[in-house]
Amino acid sequence: MIAQDHLRRVAAWSQELDVRESEVARTGIVERSYGAEECIFMRGDRFDYWAGVVSGLARMGVVSRDGKEASFASLTSGAWFGEGSVLKNEARRHDVVALRDSRLALMDRTTFVWLFENSVAFNRFLVRQLNERLGQVIGQVEYSRTRDMTTRVARGIASLFNPVLYPNLIAHLEIKQEEIGALSGISRQNTNRCLNRLEQEGVLRLEYGGITVLDVDRLRHYGE
């Protein structure tokens, strides 16, 4: 169980709930910490929680039988994920790994189902969330098939600025180049070249421990 004020800080969707719904939500949530490179769950696991990132950074993806990694989404502070598997009560279809020390809020399936069956506000949020997630996946398929690595990096960073999926983000991202590379599916060396090119073009600014995005719209449409 978490406190009511803490729930509102870590879950933007909770601000749309009424008093009873908020009480049910907070009593069904616990927090858990994960170390850098620790697997939160793997494809095929039963993980009966809807999860939100309180702090840190995680990557959602899969590893093929021949060891090739494919990233589906990055998960930053404020992001909630896994609603599809919870709704369908099925094993996970992908891996989620913490890229740095991270803390997650975990809502048990019983609480999630109660909100799904009783809260109009919660259902409105889920519709927006699933719609945005679908758009994100379609966009990633599009830019991941291009041979232009700078476009992949630009679109990957831009995907972090979706206000529905990542409500807590600001212009400055505390993210390492190797983390951007992991999210974009390219090496750190190539990521460095792509980021320098984007900085030269005035799209972002490289800073110690992160980057500041100067033009989100240009990142979203980079390469068009």
C-alpha cells in the first residue's frame, strides 16, 4: 500500500479517479527496486502486476534465439506498462530490463480488474494509453527499418516525449549515450556520431549526464 499523495505523484492517471477509486488503487500498489541490468520480467513469465516507473529507466524488448536484441519501447519515470497482459491474464510476451537502478510501483491484478470494471475515468485512461502505445509501435516499425541510424536515434528520443505515455518528462533527459544506443538498437560509437550530428543541426544539446531537446517536433519528423 502507498500513501494517497504519493499515488498522485507517481501515477498521473490517478488524478482522474474519484475518492473511492483512488483508495482502492493505492491499497493495491506496492513498490519494488531493481538494480541496473536486472531483469524485471522475461517473455513467458507470469507477472501479475500493472507496473509504473517511479524512478529510473527500463527497456522493453525481446531477444531472438540467435541472440539478436530488438527494442520495443523505453520506460521512463511516469510510464505505466503491461496493461495488455494483465487484461488478457496471460504470460508476458516480451522482456523488461532495468537499464539503471530503478524503482517500480506494482498494482496487483485484482485491483487493476476492479478499476477496469468499475471506473469510467480509469477506462478512459486505458483507451488513451493503448491508442498511444499502438501508435508508438507502428512508428517504431517504420523508423527501425530505415538504414539511417541518425533517424533511428532521433525518433527513439522523440518517442520519450509522448505526454500520455511519459507524463513526467521535461526537456532535459538524464540519459547516457549507451542507454540511447540500447533503446535505438545501435552501438554506443554510432550513437555518439548520431547525437553529434543532431546537435550540429540544432535539434538537441549534449550535456554532462544527459541531453536537452531543443526541438521535439523536428525529432518526431526527422528523416522525412
